[in-house]
Amino acid sequence: MAKKLSCWALLIILPFALLCGCGDLGKVDQGRVIEFNEAKGTVTFIQDVKADIGNPDYSGAPHVYIMPKDPSERGADPKAGKRMKLDAKTREIVIYDDASKGFKKIAYTLIDEKDGVGKDNPLVKDKKFPIVDKAKKTVTIYSGRQNILITFSLPEEYLALPADTWEAGDEVRVYYKEPGKALRFMNISKTDIFKK
């Protein structure tokens, strides 16, 4: 009887012990880069609160991570930018404002919009965006995610902002166990998962 009881006890305790032993698996965080400091080896991004590939929501808090030192645990260096969202329907852009350390919605006046523009389209291929034309008070943006090439006008006060205000930073993902210290870093924007 004691032998049967100890077998049952093992069957109950063993899975629980295994579960407890595997508890420190680490976590994943992802977002859009607003700052990359190569000298310090740090990346700052705005957290994607949805983690939905087709419909990200970059409205979380800024997260700062120390990048992994091992090159095999680290993807391509990220490009930083302050544009969090381009909403062509409401004609608004959401940016991360360094001065206020918060988000700012900016309404724009549409000049021209071309939808369905792929990355190999001659209109955008080998061209650098955003294009800020202070004389015409316009900004031209290309969003590869949305396949939109758009030109809009803004009040003059916004044209004095740095060009990276209108640029979308790279989307990145980190794996970590200790907050603020990435064990693995992946630049989603610059990684082709289908490449052999």
C-alpha cells in the first residue's frame, strides 16, 4: 500500500516540480525604435501594446535595453524614428515628442496620396524618405507597411522639427530575463525570415 501511495505521490509531485523548474523562461518585448546609441550599446523603443503583426499599436511606454554583446544573439543595428502612426483615414500622424516625453497627434492637409506602392515601385525605390520641403511646407512619407506614398502640408512650426520626426523607426523584438538587459535582439524590419 505504501508503495502504491508513493507512486501516486510521485505522479502528482513530479509534474509540479518540473513546472517550477522551468519557470524562468524569460520574456519577449517588442516595439518601434526611437533611439539607438551605438556607443553605449543601448536601444530605446516604444512598446507595441498589441503585438499584432498586421495592426501594431505603438502607444506603450519607452523601454530601454542594453544590447547583447554576442553578435550571434544580435540582429542588424536599428534605425530610429519618431513616427508612431500614419492614419490616412483621419489624416493624422502620431509622433513621439522628445521635448514632452510623450505622444503628439498632428493633423495634416493632404496634397497627394498613392496607395498600393510596393518597395520596388520606381516612385520609392532607391529614394530616401521623408522628404521635407520647407519652401512648399510639405512632407513626403513612404510607409512600406501600409504601401502608401503620401505628401501633406503642415503648419510651419512642425517643419522645424528634425527629419526623423516623420520617419518610422525599425520594429524590433528582444528576449530578456532581467529587465533592461536583452539576451537576444531581433530587428524585425531588417530580417527576412523567408530568406534561405
